Amino acid sequence: SGFEAAGVPRETVKPLPRSPLCAYVHAYSYYFCSRLSGDCSGESVSISTVTIPNSQSTIDVWLKSGIATERPGLPVLFYIHGGGWRGGHARAHPQGPMLQALASRGWFVVSVEYRKSRWPEHLDDCKAALHWVCSKAAADMGADASRLTISGTSAGGHIASLLTVNALREGGVIDSSGYANLRGL
């Protein structure tokens, strides 16, 4: 296997957490979930919706239950869904099992819901969500903005690339307090 070729023993690879039963019918069914199975028996992943200050957008935060108090400073996955800039939802997409698996392994997973009406509202909402992820409020929930991964699929991948280019162009960095200074966003 690829793991063995890379020198990773098969026995160290953890199995994926159990998906909700409805997700076996269709992965978009994660839309209806707020608590999912974790890696081990008795563990769970909670999905909570957070309203972004000064924005019409919301985000879904996927966290392993209790992990923010056990291990602050979690790596962050900032995920932007696809949908042709006109459809899709932060929780209803085929990447639900991946977000669940990362959260169950200790990641601070954020899935962005953005307006789909007119350009550049899509980008504005994602910028506001990224600012929130880099704020003290997110750090208080366990996020470490210095360990940020921005990703997206289809239209979300396009928005993710625009966010990244904009941050690089404007000199976005993590300042001495540990919070992101994303001036250009």
C-alpha cells in the first residue's frame, strides 16, 4: 500500500470514524447532524454554528468533544464548499466524512457558509470568517491560527485561492501575540 511504501506501518494507521447512518445514503445528509461519532467508542464530534460578527455569514465549527480544554492550540482546517457560487452549504457536501475524520483526530475544523447572491459577497463572507478564525474568540475555542490550512472544492477552491493570494499580496502574517494579522483581507 501507499502507507507501507512511505514507511508507515499499517498498524499505526487509524480507521476512519463511523459515518452517520444517513450519510451512507448520501453524504449531503451531514446537513442534519450536530453530533457525530469520534475515533474511539464514547468519543464524539460536535458541529456548532457560529455567527460571524459584522457579517451575514455563519460557519460550522467541527470539534472533538472536550478537546479544546484538553489540548488548546489545535491545527485549523478552513474549508470552503463548492456549488458554482450559487449553491451548496457549509454542512451539505461530499467532504463531510473528511471533516469528521479530521475533527475526531484533534483538528479545529471550520466550514464556511457564504452568500450566493452577487460577487464579491462570496469572498467578503469568507474573508470575515477567516478573520474570525484568526481572532481571540476562535483561539478561546482551541484554534491555533499559526497552524492554518485553507482549502475548498470547486467554487470554494477558487475562493480559497483568492483568500490566499490576497493575504500573501497584502503581507498577512501571524503577529507577536500569535493572532493572524491579515491586513489585506
